[in-house]
Amino acid sequence: GENVEQHPSTLSVQEGDSAVIKCTYSDSASNYFPWYKQELGKGPQLIIDIRSNVGEKKDQRIAVTLNKTAKHFSLHITETQPEDSAVYFCAASIGGGGADGLTFGKGTHLIIQP
Amino acid sequence: KAGVTQTPRYLIKTRGQQVTLSCSPISGHRSVSWYQQTPGQGLQFLFEYFSETQRNKGNFPGRFSGRQFSNSRSEMNVSTLELGDSALYLCASSLDTNSYNEQFFGPGTRLTVL
């Protein structure tokens, strides 16, 4: 089955700096790669996703890049703010992740230092 | 529009007991997925239901089961509880399993097994 590796497990950055979280996947059939943000006491919330026919997607301060050949994808957050502090999860699936389920990375605890 | 709701939010049980967790998806969503979240294993896919049918199941023992009702509400049951079943159980709903629909997660049910 699919295996998703996520690095780093903890990332501390100064407010205003950029943060990059990287993930690799094993199943070349995976074609949907969402990123989730989880705050304390809450369920994961989708922040951005990318499909395999796209190499990069951007939404304001957040961008995701995908390299299908190397089977890795990354989350980039620019101009970080205190409210960006949370745990971030990458995931992969074949299709939209409904029937096939999402395979998650182990998460990155992002800490924004004031 | 109301989000995904899960009840109860917190539950304490003892080993050997059984437990039933409930999930109400977003109105109009027909797909409901369940995930187990633990510090050691992260987020793991349990199963997915669509139109009252289980479409897929993750790698969990038969003690974990679920069902979906005609109004798309779903329940999951864990029988003969073990200490290792202590976890946050998350439910996610989406519109359709056959397209790249965003999965919306509920806040989870925190199960503690003593």
C-alpha cells in the first residue's frame, strides 16, 4: 500500500519568514495530494490540494509543488504569522480520498516564533 | 452550513467493553470516512461508507466496524476494547467518492480506554 513520509517533524521559524514542509510517497498511482492543518482540539482542515496533472498551485501565502517523477511534494508558507502555528499533515490518495482513503504523513509541528 | 458533528466528544471506557461513536456529515454529503489518530501511528484510515455501503476498509481488526444510515449519518463500533484503542477518532464527509471532493473533518471523539 501507499506510504507517505513527512519531514521535518518539528519546524520553528521566525514570524515573517518562510516555512517549507516536504513529503514523499511510494505509490506511483497516487494522484491527489492534499495538505491539512490541525489546531489543538480540532479536526484537520484542508488548506490546499494538488492533483497529479498540475506541478504547482498557489493560494495567497500558501503554495504546493509536486514532482511526480521523484514522488515528492512540498508545502510552502510565506510571510508566516502566529496563527500559522499548528500541526500540518500531507496526504496522498488515488482519486479524491473518499473510497480509497487518505494516507497521511506523520505531521509537522510548525512553531512561529514572535 | 453546519459542519461535521461527532458525538460524544469525550469517552472513557474500560478494557473489554464496547463503544459506539456517531458522526453526522455535512448536509448533502453522502460519503463518510473514519480515521484513527494516535501519537505513534498518526492518522490511519479505518473505513469509508457511501450510500449505506462500505466501499473500503483499512488495515484494522474486525473489532472495528461501522455502518451508515439512509440519512448519511454514520456510526462506528469498537468491540472488546483494548488499551491500544485509546485515540482520537475522526470522521470526514465529502460530496462524492468518484471525484476530487474536499473531505471535511469533524472535531473527533477522544476515546480513553482504562
